[in-house]
Amino acid sequence: MNLPDLNEARKRTSKEILIKTNDYIVKENLKDLGQGKKYYVKTYGCQMNVHDSENIKAILEDMSFEEVDNLEDADLILLNTCAIRENAHNKVFGFLGRVKHLKESKPHIICGICGCMAQEENVVKEIKNKYKWVDIVFGTHNIYNLPNILFDSMTKKEQEIEVFSIEGDVLENIPVKRDSKYKAWVNIMYGCDKFCTYCIVPYTRGKQRSRTPEYIINEVKDLVKEGYQEVTLLGQNVNAYGKDLGIDYKMGDLLRDVAKTGIPRIRFMTSHPWDFDDDMINAIKEYDNIMPYIHLPLQSGSDKILKLMGRRYTKEKYLDLYHKLKEIPDVAITTDIIVGFPGETEEDFNDTLDVVKECEYDSAFTFIFSPREGTPAAKMQDNISKEEKEERLYKLNELVNEFANKNNQKYLHKVVKVLIEGIGEKGNLFGYTDTMKLVNVDGSEDNIGKIVDVEITDIKTWSLDGKVVK
């Protein structure tokens, strides 16, 4: 049993980051462990978690498990969790109640928790003491060892907890079962060393460590051969890519090399404003297949709050970068904003509104501050009432909605390129523009998986309607 340790997770040393290519092994006696059994994976949180679940599914199928969409039909249930906000935390424990009820009628079911919540010391203590019926717990650093963790749980019939609070290495050759045949996630780096005061990610994901360019480029080349239309380059802070490699090769270089593979569409996320340099901007301008869509988290428009958050930029520097990015033709920019951070005054909040008014974002993910145990912000005095936080969020969202609609209006009657991804709930096609606008499309199902011309016929705040141009 290995339990997470917050103090260990904080450490950053000069230890060499290893590239491991042979750690994932499914022993012969485990290849049929899931024969006749079905699995259900529920994913919470960011795109990194979504991609981790694609790895988990592939590993389970290497062990002969079969995926099901219905929780009640599963023999193995895994919750891949997110620790970024309290809401995600509460959802996981709420869902565990359903699983416990199901397990009472089907005792053979194996239940597991993995992902970022599994890296939290207080969460694992709670599971160990109060949720003894949860069979396995593993973290973000040892997904590759799932076959052995499962085997030990099934043979020993006792709770298996294997979580490592380490800086981490880079593991290659982990299998993947992609959720889409047209769009793919590609990890380019792991972990984060920024230590924003409100964020738990540096503790749950380890230190910043980049994959080597060769592995990334070869993965994208394989996706091109398989007919994929789009890749999204993933990392907790993709703009810092390469800084730990010890070579003169950064994110701008990687963007150019990925563009040269010929993949039709390239996206990347998430960006920290601190590391967004001119070379990255130039790379986006140089290649048509690097999409003109940037997610650039603001978090706050107040210099005082930004300093308390440990964001390492000022309002002025953020706006300077924003206006540089706006020079990219037809670019769309979205953001993240936290309201009600400890110490935020009405003046600080108004500073945030001023930035939103200047930037007129295409959309924004807005949140009330959520203290995460173990982070410096969780210890800060929070004297803002819940009602005040909710009122500020409402004001902010009104402004965000106004500019989202205004930006969408620019598309009315225009013909735009849309990657058709599938059929929506209402029976029509859906897809996304190069600027990441959701479009509900009238057209033939033959267009699924293709980038097609679509005329925009109607505008909504968060989506567009259109029809395929023949």
C-alpha cells in the first residue's frame, strides 16, 4: 500500500527526468483477467483526464475487458477524477453512493478511483477509513500498472491503494483507445511548476516534464496515416514545453514541426500567459493548419489579486499579450476567470470587468473561488460572503454572454470550415469551426469526419446554426 503525501508532492529537485519505454507490460497470466467481464469508466475534469481515460480503456481491453455504456452492466467501475474544484470533488462522492448501492446487490463488482483526487492525501484517507468497499485507488503516475493493481485486488480480496507522490517521469508506449476517429488528444508534457496559490495540479500531476519532439511528431504522423483531421496538443502549461529538455527547442518549434506533418488542424491547451512568447505567435501566423483559437486564462484583472494568486504577470502584461494575439487573422480568444478570491474587493472585481470589456472574449469559463486543501490560498482569510460571490459571478457572466453573442454575430451568412464530428441530440450534424465555435449543421451523414464548407444561417450565444454548402 502506497498512500499520497502532500509534503512529498510539493518537492522539486534536480533529479533527472527519465523517458521510460518498457514499463507497460501485461503479463501472460493477466491477458485474460477480464475475459467475460465488462468495464465502465466515468471521467471528470480536463482534457488530460479524458486522454488518461483513453489510456485506461486500452489497458483494460489488453486484459480482455469489454466496455459498456451502462453502469448497471459493469463488472468493473472506474472513476477518473478531477481535483481542481470542490464541485468536481462532491460529484465523485455523490456518484460513489450510486456505486455502493449497486454493489450491495452485485458484490462481485470492482470499484476503483483514480486521477487527481486519488493524489490528494485527505481524499485517500477518507476512502481508506470510510469507503472500505472501494477496491482500488491509483494515481496519475502509475496508470501503466493497472493490470497488476487489478490482479492484486481480485486475488487478495482487500483494498489496494497505490498512489505515488513523486515528481514523475515520462512514460511512452502506453496504449490508447481513442474516443474519436477524427480528433485526437496528444500529450506533449506533464505536470506543472507554476504553483499558483489556488491550484492543486502541481501536487497531483508532478513536476513539469516534456515529451521529446520525436515521440510527439511520430504520434501525429501515425494519426495522419489513420485519417485523423485534428490533434490537440495537451499539457498543464503547453507554452512552457521544452524548457526542461535541455535543448534549444521550444513550443514554437514544436508547433511548426507538427504543422509540417500535414495534419489538417492543430490546437493546443492550456496556455499560461507568462510563457506565451512571440515565436509561438509567429508560428500560428505562419501555418494555416494551426487553428486561430487561443485559450488564455486571465483568472483576475486585479494586479493585487494576481499577485496573491501567484500568477506572475500583471494586468498590463496580460493585455499587451492579448493585443499581440489579436493580430492573428480571425483569431478567437477564450479565458478562465475566478471571482471571490480571498481579499478580492469590489474595486478588484471591477478591474476584472474592465479587462473583460477590453478583451471582449469569445467565451469564458467562470468560477467562484474553491479552496483546495494543501494550497496556500486555502489558508488565506476569506471574508467575502457567498451572496457577494454569487452576485459578482452573475455580473461577470452577463458581460461574458454579451460579448459571446456579439462575436458570434460576425459569422451570420458567412461560409466557414467545419469539422463534422457526428450527430447531435436533435438529430442534426454538429461540428466546430477553426475558431472552436460549435455549429449545428443541416447536411448528409456522409459529411461526418470531414472538414466541409458550412453557411451560417442563425446565431445563438453559445452556438451557430448552418447548412452544408454543396
